[in-house]
Amino acid sequence: MKKRSTLLVLLFSGMICQASFAQTTPAHALKNVTLHSADGSVTQFATIVWRDGVIEAVGNNATIPFDAFVIDGGDSLHVYPGFIDGYATWGSPELPKDLKPLDEPGNPPYDRAGIQPERKPSELLDTDKAFEAGMKAGFTTAALGLKGFMLPGGVEVFYLSPENTRDGLFKETIGLAGSFREAPGGWGNGAYPSTMMGVMAKFRQVMFEATALQEHMNYYRENTEMPAPDRDQVLEAMFPLVNKSAPFYFEVDSKEDIERLFMLQDQFGFNTVIVSGKEAYAKSDELKRRNIPVLASIDFTEMPKWYAKTKKDEDSEKEEDSDEEEKSEKEEVVTDEEQAYRDRQIKAWKDEVTNIKKLIDAGVNVGYSSSGMDLKDLTKKLEILLDEGGLTEKDVVELMTTRTAQIIGVDRSFGNVTKGKNASFTVFDKPMSEKKAKVLQSISNGVIHEF
Amino acid sequence: MKKLSLILLLVVFGFQAYAQEKGSVLIQNATVITVTGDDLENTDVLIRDGIIREIGQNLNALRGVETIDASGKFVLPGIIDAHSHLNGVDINEGRNPVTAEVTMEESVNPNSVGIYRALGGGVTSIHLMHGSANVIGGQGETLKLRYGTNQEQMRFEGAARTIKFALGENPTRVHGQGNGVQPRTRMGVEQVVRNHFDEAIDYKRNREAYLQRKGEYDRRKRGVPPVPVAQNLRYDVLNDIIEGNILVHCHSYRADEILMLMEVFKDYGIKNYTFQHANEAFKVAPELAKNGAGTSVFADWWAYKFEVYYSTAFNASILNANGVTNSINSDSGELIRHLNHEAAKTVRYGMTSENDALRMITINPAKQLGIDDKVGSIEVGKQADLAIWSGHPLSIYSIAEMTFVDGHKYFDRENDADDMRISVNAGTDFDDTSNFEEIISGRSDDACMQDTFTLTEANHQH
């Protein structure tokens, strides 16, 4: 108890110093911890030294500078590189409600059609309990998008902070977000496009109009004798896609929808990153051929109840082999027809939970994204990924750190706890894959957050 | 738990997804209904690599080619349904009266078990259509029922491009009454067509002029650059219609609106189109024949809305007798399983010949979809899309026993697995699957209007 309060005092004073004397910020050091790396290697009794958000030294022999505020891990704490969410919508303003009927549903304003590529998280993020929840789950960094429809806005990378992530912009617009979601409002108050095919057609039309506007702007720069272009921030936000200079973070799950995304890519030639991609395994060869990375969701369908029960029985059977008679009484009777169905059902479920494993094995570039998953489900889903999804703890850490960092283009700063990287890592009370592992501190861009 | 490991081991099914295959098979001793020629008794049909190679007697199969004894049975070309919404992901992009830019090609669900049921009725191709909410709806997609392949492989290669138009109550109700925009009346429907054609022609002129000036400017970099005219997908498609590159299939019922559209098309030089449903087409059969217009009708389905009361079971026979190319369609996931019965009704009611009745579900719809050079009859050189029937296909007692697409057997009643779904949902338990899709969907609704009555389910936001 006593140690803990000292630690808090130290931290507190450390942060004040950081704020008031930016030029001579003292260092921080975390010593005597077990450090886990993305490649699976483990360093016992490690020390991590950082200053101004940058890691200065790591290892058994790291020298702690004279000015450092030192935290002693006391041998029992486990440090992991901060997890990175490759696409989250934390802090996003909610989707519009109670939309008014439109005069011309066939020709709606951009926002009512779901076309809002000009929006930026750094301008719109709200406070959100998800930021703290994310950090408590080990995340320190996230590429954030906004809730929306076919073109919800830009994707930007942030250092997480429970109170004010919006000011923690690390990298602006790394790409544009997209999906096949139709315009909001349903039949009564909806608008064009209201279908999958409509979204595809409307996307093409937006690309054509952005192409024409860009050309007009270029021509006008060359010769002002022509009529000036009507500037349009929505179409101008599409220029990076038209010019293939920024990737399209496209949220898509079924293999048919992934094929539809391929059709658009074939036509416009943009780079794309698949977000969520629950059936991506079914297109793994083509994804590899096209060099399309997948920021995979682990928001799996709930485990079939009968399967969960079978597993539970199996576990308890291991523990106690007695009560044979009682057991056989309780044995469930399953008809052949139901059994045949169950075989298919469990195959479908296994396909889903082994998606990431299959993609990795096929050589597809895979990272992690929550893409709308409720964080309170994270522990449960991670357990499934480890128990049923064919991944080890090392695979999971790698997935959520270096693999994701590389896909969203921040691997120079994030993904590992090594000298020169950003000081973003998490202190757990035990290895993260163990039951009831808890985050004690989260260091994000060098700032310590206590939980 | 032995049982568990058994479950895990048994995740291999009887049914595996097929790749798009071209098969070889020799069908022997059948009565072959060629449709375009005579019926041939005790005849063999040799199929190699998906193509009908020989029709005759005592044909020899190549080594390794399956031989089927069809003694006492009938071979009919695969049935073609010229009006279907069988496996559309969405049917109606119903928020604008004109949506020529959308296409059912991008709305194909290759996993629908309805495809397999249609195969069980001897159907090998469908015209997957946009719905009838809009005056000018989306483009259609002609599919081969290659069940177990993907959306790309289901496409009927070389089929004509098509588009859905709709007249009368549906577009006026959806847009005029529903959204307060044109068209509110039948007059408005005509005007929407004319206005959009005119706009499309204007656009084309402007776009071409711009492209020409752009070419000159980019080459010489002199003078004033042109103001760009963006490509417009909707107008591009409308121009393709005007130029005859897309066949119009128009949802219609009343004789006056049928005549109206033929006048409009005459003004714009559009030929080779088909009226769908067309319950009052019999009133204007000579005019249809004169304009070379086709019809695709129900055998005896009507009275489901006001404009469909004046109808008759003699419609198909009258059109046929007047020289109109007529097909009989299903517009239904249920009716598609026995289009042979629907064709038989024309024999029963209107004394149409058996051959003409069968034409209405084979070569005639093939003509209307621009695939009659490939399928729709049993002829050497044509694609081997056909079915073996237990008896004459117009008999109420006959059933399709095997159905082939490109010579590959996609349906075999003798070896019909219990569960032919391509995929099951991991989150759906056995007890919840009994109603997973209504087999008998009833005929009370016009399937063209699918998705347009979901007023209570207003939330499409996911």
C-alpha cells in the first residue's frame, strides 16, 4: 500500500515537471519488469527508460539517468508493447437520428447520401468511455474512423488518452474510410443510394465528379481565362482516392462483398485495406495477389450453445471421472438431422474464428481492428481466438502490435518497446493471456495513466 | 468425449462447392424435344465439354464419359425464366424514379438455395431483374444456374445487356404518392422517360465535345482549356438504350401504356424490347407484332392490384397466334419450380400447340435475352443446358429428374442430398432453421415490389 502511494506521488510530480519544463523534461524509468516483445521474446528484470515520449533505453543493463523518476516493478509485472487498434470508431459522434423526409430522396445532399469523406476525427472526436476501456485492455494507439455510411470520413492515428484523445493526433489522414452501407433513413426518410448496387453506382459517380473537378482546378491553375471551378470540399476530399495516393479503409465482411470491392478496385485502381473481413479467408489467395492487407475483426459470432456445453462437460469430465450413471442420464438426445446441421454449424463457426490464422498461413498481411466491437467483449473474444482460433499469445501480441503498426504505416514509431520508439506500452499484473490479467498502468506517448 | 471428436472429424460434407465446370455426357434413347425442330424418338444426345456435339442414334461415348439411359424419358432444353428476382441481394433501388446506373450484376447472391429449387424444376437460366419501383430501374443480369459457384461464375457470358422499365401503378405509387416527386400519373411516367432520354442525349453531346477539346488542349497546351464535363453513369446507360446496346424489359399491364411506350420508343428509334407481365397485351397484339415487340406474361395470375383486373388466361395464346414472340415467366421463387405447368396452361386454355407452348419457356425467352444463339433448343453446337424429364414436360405428372448446365449435372433427383444449402449461419441454432426460408412464398405479392413496402422496418442503418 505504502509503495503504491509513493509511486503515485512520483508519477504525479513527474507529470507536472513534464508540463512546466518542456525543454528539460526528466526521464522516466520502469525497472524490474518482465518485458514481452512482439516476436515472442521475453526479457526478465528489464528496465525501460523514456523521456519526452521516446524510449531511450531498454534491457537488463539499461542505465537509469540521474534525473529519472523510477518505478520499481518488483519482479512481478509484465510489460507489453501498447496494442494498436487498426480501425476503431471510439469517440465518434453517433449516427444521426430522426432524419427528416427529403424533398427529393433521389437527389439528397451529400450527408444524407452517406457521402462525408471530408470529415476528420481530429475535428470531431468526442469524449468516450471507450478510450479508457481500450487502455485498460492494453491499447495505447488507434487508427480512428467515424461512424457513418458509404464514405464516413478520413482515418487518423491517435495516441490514446482517457480524457482527451482528440488532441493526441499522431498522424493525420492515413486513408479514407468506406463501406457498402446504404444512405440512412430507411424507406420513409431515406435517400439514394438505398441498396448495395446503388452504393456501388453512387461511389463511381462521386469518383467521376471528383476526377472532373480536379481536372478543372488544374486547368484553371494553368489558365484563368476559363470559368473558375466551383470548389467542393466533399469531392476534394476524394482526390487522394482518385490519385491512388491514400488507401481506402473499406469495412467489408462477406466474400461476395469482398469480390464487389475488387470490382471497384479494378475500375479505379486505388489501394485498399480491408477492415473487419470476417470471411476474408475465403479470398486469401486473391488478397495476397492484390497485396491487400486485412485489419481483422475478432467480433465472432457467439459460440453455438451446444458446443459450449460439450466443451464444458469435457472440462468437468477431466476433473472428476465419477458419477458415470448420473451423466448418462443427462446425455442429450440428438437426432441425425440435427447432428448433420450441427456439423455444418460448427464448421461455419470454426471458419470464422480461424479466419486470422488462415490469412496468416496464406501469407496475407493481417492486423487487428475492433471496427465497432464492444470492448467489454474483448476478453471473451480473445480467449476464443487463443482456444479455438489457432493463435498463440505470441501471435496475438504480434497481431495487435507490429502487424497492425505496419499496415497503418506507423511501424517506425509503434509496435515494439525498443530504443527510439514511441513510449507506448502497458503494464499488466500477469501475462496478458492468463485469466483475469489486469492492466495496472498504460503509458501512451510517454504519459503514465494509472488504473 | 468421443462424440466431440467425431463431430470435429465430420465437418466434411456431402456437398462441396463446384467450380464452373463444363461436362461431358451421353444421354441415350430419349425422346428429344429439340423445340426448334421435330421431336426425336429413341435418340441420343452427345455432350462434350459443355457443348452438344451430336444428336442421333447409337452414338458412342468417348472413354470415361458418363452414359445415361433415358429410355422412356424426355430431354427438354433448360427452361429459361425471363423474369426473376430469385437470388437478388437487393431488388429495388427505389429512391429515385430513374436508376439506370445500377445493375443486378452487382446484386447477385450465389448462395440462395432457391437456385437449387429452380434447377429441380428443370430451369437452367434466369433473367435476374431489378424491381418495378422506378420508371427506369436498374440493369438486369442473365444468369446460368451454376449452383455452388460465385457471382462472377453465374453470369451468362455473351448474354445481351438488359434494363428494367416500369409503367403504371408501381412507379406512380412509390415516387408520386410516396415521395411527392414526378411521376404521379401515367402521363408523368411518359414524361420521365422522355425527359431523361433528352437529358442523356444533351449530356452525350456535351461530354463528347469536351473530350474532343480536352484532347486538343492536352496535346497543344494552347488556348483556353475546356470546362470538364464529368462522366455520368446514368446517362451513359440511357444512351446505350437509345443506341440499341441494351434491351428494354418493361413492366406494364394496361394496353394504353403499352401503346404509349411503343410510341416513345419509335420517337427515339429504340427497337427490340419486351413487355413484362403485360396482362392487357392481348388487346394490342397486332400492334405489338407490327413493332416487333415481345411479351413475357403469366399464364393466369392477376387481380393483385387495380390495373391487373382486366386479364385473361388466353393472353399468351392470343399473343402467340398474332405472331408476337411471347414467353411465360415466374417472377416467383415458387412458380419457377414448375414453369412447365404454366406453359401447359396455354395448351389447355388457348389450344396453343405443344411445341409453341414449350417455346414460351425455352427459345422465346432466350430470344428476349439475346441468348438464343447459345441455348433454348437442342441443336448441335449449342450449349448443353438441358433437363431429363420423367415424362412429357407438359404433363402434370412429369418431373425433372436431372438438370445440366454446360453439360455439368447440377441436379439429380436420385442423388439429392438432404441439405443443399451452400452455407449455414454459425449463429443460427437447429431449432431456428425450420423456417429459414419459406418454400411456398405465395402469389399474393408482386415480387417486383420486393423491398418497397418495408415502411415499418424503416431502419436500414445496420
